Amino acid sequence: MSQFTNYSDIIFDAFCLNSKRAEIVERKLEIIEKIFEFYNTAAGSVLFVGFNPAILSIDAREIFVTEVSDRVLTWLREQDSRIQPLTLTVPRKFDVVIAFDEYLTFANDEAEQYAKIDNICKFSSGLIVTTVKDYKNQEFKDREYSQPAIIRTGNIWAAYTEIHDWSTKDKNSFNTMVYQLTMDSSKYQDLFARRCLYFKQLAKFALDAGATNFLVHKNLMYKSLIKKNYEHVISVHFENF
């Protein structure tokens, strides 16, 4: 499994722990619908990269998902049999590709990040919608820790926290360690190699890959289930959309 698949599994588990799943689905879907409203369009075919609660309610003719584990895929198909798996090695065009939770920052170096953006652009004939933090203006206190998120179900609660270990050789590279804490235990979830992605950098990489427009939606912000930091919502537009 890819790094992001493992990270996506953690988000899925946090979703399953939450007693307000219907509200979460509605909030995540609202972000996507506002993007569609902005472009005055609808999506016939959608590819989700990683687990996103919005997949459970999105209005689309075809719904595909990639970068999720077998257990997550099985659960999703139990909720909606229309959801189909796809590997990113199989060429296929979708009206919209949705890759939240800073998917494009999961890379070891700039070359891998560039290749990742180039590859995902090959799967969209219309829009890519993704999320990225504002690394250029990131406050120092946010560099080492993400703001923890607590999930409650009745008397049961779990807290998620991320620790970021920055490279001393490359100022744009860092490793993210994810921990889950409960009342009587702590669990080290995984270590993820990450790389900063700046808005202008993403725009250049996307345009190099054939995109025609790039937009940071100033009035839209996304928040993960396992941290309280806000991420900017970005759309990459292709000519055929």
C-alpha cells in the first residue's frame, strides 16, 4: 500500500469512531458542491483519491476511488455498490478528481512530487480539487505539531495528534508521525514522508501537466478529521471542462 493509503485509513477509522457521521458527510460534500456551483457544472464521473466522507452522498453517474485499503473499499461498497476501485496506473479520464487531505504533499522529494502531480492530471478531463496548507505563511508553532482533534462517541473518546520532524538538510522535507490517544492507551499509527507544496509551485506543476487554470478558493477551507488545522481548497481546471 502507498503512504497515502495508510494515512487515509487513519482518517477512515476516525470517521467510524465519530457519532456525527451524517454531519461530517454533509460538511465535506458542501465544499465540493460549492466548487461545482462556482464553475456552474455537475460531475458525471468522479474519482476520489483516498477516503473522503463526501463519497457517500455525492451526486454522480460514476464514482471511483483509489488509494484506499481493501477493508475501506469493502466498507464503501457495502454503503454504495456503485463505488468502484481504480489503480492510478490504469489510464482513465474523469470529469472531476478529488484529492483532499494534502495528498500531493506525500512525497520524498521534489521529483516525486512533480511526478505525482503530473500523474493525477492525466486522470482529469475537467477539474482536480485538492487541499494544501499555506506553507509560505505557516506560523512557526504549526511546523512541529498539528492542532489535535478529539473525537467522541458517548463516553468514549480518541484524540489524534501529528508531530512533524523537519529535515536539517532540506527545509521543505519533513516526516509526519501520527498518534492516537485514548483514556488508557496510546497508539503510534505511522510515519509519513512529506514535502511542502506552495501554491505557485502547484500552479506551475499543474500547468506543465496540461492544466489551463489554477485557483485558490479564498472563501473555502477544509479541515481534516484528525487535526484542526485548516487547509486551502484549490481547483485545477482543464480546457475540456
